Amino acid sequence: MLAGLLAGRPALAQLPDPAAQRLGLVPLPRAVTAPAGAYELPQKISIYAVSPDERNVANLLKDMLTALGKPAVLTTSRAAAQIRLATAPAAAGPEGYRLVVDRAGVQITAAGGAGLFYGAQTLLQLLPARPGARVRVPYVRIADQPAFRWRGAMLDVSRHFFPVEFVKKYIDFLAAYKLNTFHWHLTDDQGWRIEIKKYPRLTQVSAFRQETLVGPQQLFKTPAEFKYDGTPYGGFYTQAQIREVVAYAQRRYVTIVPEIEMPGHSVAVLAAYPELACKPGPYATWTMWGVNEDIVCPTEPTFRFFEDVLTEVCALFPGPYVHIGGDESPKVRWKESAAVQEIMKREGFDDVEKVQGWFNRRIEKFLQAKGKKLVGWDEILEGGISASATVMSWRGEKGGIEAAKHGNDVVMTPTTNLYIDYGQNPRPHSPYEPLMIGGYLPLDKIYNYNPLPKELTPAQQKHILGPQANMWTEYITTPEKVEFMLFPRLLAVSEVAWTPAAQKSYDAFLPRMGQQFARLDARRINYRVPEPLGLDSASQVRQGDRAVFTLRSLVPGAQIRYTLDGTLPDETTALFRNTLAVPLNRRLTVRAVTVAPNGRKSAPAELLVK
Ligand code: ACM
């Protein structure tokens, strides 16, 4: 009985060695030892690099050192260098690396460019966050490699458009935390964002909408309550810009997965090419959010259109995957369409959902002929999928589990754990957060996610390529808001993707995450300042007629300010020092905020004490 109980308990995480933990590295490397001592880099640094990948990583490292006030040069003289990059076949796989810092300097060894790049990213986290006179690198011996090969984050540029400069920054964010896949959601009902030479109306018409819904659509009871801003909105990337972003990502070992939605989420296409619809238009690029019944008709002109589009897309993106969407495609129009009835009769389908499966398989054959693999949202399972399609499981893990059992590859991105457009404050539609889609996704729920479902056998688990976080942007209108939703949650996503489950511990993660805030500040990233911890009934200690709280902040160097009178704390209200004692003779609301060293404040933590 006892043995049975113990067997059913989750394995305790192996906590990192305290010296390794103090380094504050995110994601936590596989194996770290941190002997006493540090290597001081000279004022002018030489980086030894010979092969093209070594030189690429050395040049990126040089730029990052320059930003720290340390000029660096590349050298082909090993003896003259303080930082040495070396390529050597390694047991650590294509993305693993070894990093040694000792009296002889810094040595990064990997089987190829990606591993060298991740070694360089780890090295950067060992350097001071800000420029300073001396740069001392703690002695370490690190052997590291990722848990998953697909470590993704998506950015929706359709609902709101983000300029090339910010897309590059987003790629930098992923790369800094060792993610390797950027899913670029380029098309949707609210705007088509990629230039296609053969279809100029996509960028003349589909890339723009007349106006945009104002406020949280999900809170309005009827469309009569909808209000619009009256301002035309749009934008797109030229093919030259796409090539620039692809090259930028390649240099950072990030693969881009372009997404071209079909057959749903495509009313913007119909605005420009209404002949691809099942019923006559006109159509307009959508100005609100949700699921639109006007999807493309699965007829020959539609195949021709998407094949032409995908021909240009495949030529622009060198990665192995093309995402075709496939989600949220209501079949209202297809059921009414004589053309679709005709297809069903011809193909012997008794269910209109099977038409989407047939559509997808035909598109997949086309992509395969171009050497590309198809990825689709988990709805692609419903019409029957080929053995070779990759499924992105978003409506929980169910689709991913079914697909892996079926032998298909899977990317796990369940709304419950990885939709980072969901809120970060327990209060729905909190006045302290920007407008967002609703739902609450706290940091620990992201951190504790394990992409390998227990329902799968080890052989089936091999089909789980890895996790991906999704940033939908209906309400995330600016780069600043993307940063607010992304940080610090991206750091949790990073450990979900990189660190084996047995080595993960949320309690050990939090202080390492805390050490990253100074780095985010140095890069002027608009992270969400976390509320103080410890203001909850479970943490309260009774001392006579008082409740005593010990508050703490996850941000090193932050102040905690509080009030007992229901007002919002700020820099002028009481400063928390050691403990906070609250009289119990009346009901009152305690509010406490973190004031970060950069001056920004968190949302208040709140507790009604009675
Ligand atoms: C999705 O969130 N509609 C994939």
C-alpha cells in the first residue's frame, strides 16, 4: 500500500546545486558546476573563431560585448584569445554545448552553430547586466542540451501589425532564452501581411481594414453594443523585408514557420478576391474579432490561389515547415454550396468535415513536392489527416495526444498553459492590466507545464516535438504591450522547452528569474513587474490581535510599498521593512505594490483582513 502510494507520487525535482543556482541562469542548464573564482576579461577582448558558424557566433558575441562597453575583435590565433569557440562532434546533440570558464579563459565547444550560439547566450548571462569597468566571469563548467527540439513562440501580426524592427526584437527575445522556432501568423480575417507578387490585391486590399472594434468584444452582449474607432488600419511586409527577417533569424539559429490560414480565417482574402468564396460578395477585411463563417470555397480557383501563394512562401522561407492554419473553419457556407456538394458526391464523403481533410491532404501533397512539411491546428484531425502532417494542439492536449497515438508529430500549445495573450492578474479585466482577451494564466501554470502527456507511451512521446507559446494580438496593440505579456512569462516557457521536467522546480526558478530583471532593464524591456508575494491568508501569522505578513518581491532591489486604507500604494505610502502587522479589530484591505528599481510599479496585491 505504502509502496503503491509512493510510486504514484511525482518524482521530486533535483534541485540545482546552490552555486549553480546563484548564477541566475535561465533556462537552467543540464549540468553546472561553479568552482570558486572568476576570470577577468581584459578591456579589449579577442574571440577565436575560424569556421563560418564560429565566426557568425563570434560576431554576434562581439556586438553584445560592445553593448556592454567591451570592444572585441575576432582572431584566428588561438593563443591570443580570451574567448575561444570550437566545433567538435559532441554527445550533446546538434544544439548542445559545453562552456568552461577557468584560469585559461572562456571556451565554448559545440557540434555546430546552434550549440555555439546557446553557449554564447549562457556566457552573456554570466557577464554583468550593465557596462562597468571590470568584467569578471565566474568560473563554471557547463554541459547543456535542450529537452525539446521545437521550442516555439508565435506572434500574430494580423490582428495588429508589428514593424520589422520589432519582429527582429521578438526573435532576439526568443534566441536569448534559447527558443529556436518563430511561428509567424501572417494572415487572418483582420489583415493579410505578406506581399505576394502574383496577387497584388492582397497587399492593396486584404492588408487593410476600414476600422477596428473598440474594447473587450467578449464583454458585449450583442453586436449592437459594438463601437468602432473609425480609423483605417493595416500594413504588410514586402518580400524584401521578409527575406531580411529570415536572414536575421537564421543568423540566430531561429527557424521561422510562416502561417498562411486556410480555409478559415480568410475573409481578408475574400475582400480582394471574392470569386474564391462559395457565395457572391462583396466582402470586407474584418473589423471585429472571433470566428467568421465566410471561409474560402474548396474549389479549383481556390487551390490555384493557395498553390500560387505557397509557391512564393516556400521560396521565401528556407525552414522545413509551412503552417496552413486549419482552425475554426465553420462549414455553414460549404453546406449551402452546390460546388461542395459536388465534391462530396465525387469523393464519396458523407460528412462535410471530410472535405477539409481532403483539402488539407491536397495542399500537403503540393507542399511535399516543394520539400516542405505541413503543420496545422488540431482541427485538421477532424477531417482525417495524412500520416505526415504535424499537429499543433491548442484546444488542450486532447488533439495532440490523439495525433501522437496516430503516429503524427505534435507541437503542444494548449490554451490552458501556453496562451500568453491570457491575463496575468487573478482579477478578470483588472484595471491594472492592459485590455486583454480574458482568462488567467499565472506564471506557475506556465512553468509547471510538461509537454509530454502521461497518457502516451515513451514511443508515442517521441512524436511530441516540443512546446510553443502563442501571442494573439486582438488586444495587444503595441510592441510595449507584447513585451508586457511576454515578460517574465517567456522565461518560464524557456524552461518548459529547454530544461528536462525532472530538473524543474518553480521555487528554484523564481530567484533565477529575479536575477534576469536587471538584464531586461538594461535592454529596456517593458516587463510586467510582479506583485509582492506573501499577502495572502495562507501566509498570515497571528500574533495576539494582529495579523502579521512577511512580504517579498521577486525583483532584486525593489521596494514594497503598502496601504491599509484602501488607497493605491505608491512611492509616498508606507515602506515595507521586515514585517507588516495589521490590527484585527476591524475589516480592512491591505494593498501592497512592488516598486522596481526602474521606478515602475506592479499591480497591487490585495487582501481583505478581518
Ligand atoms: C487558435 O487559437 N484559434 C488556434
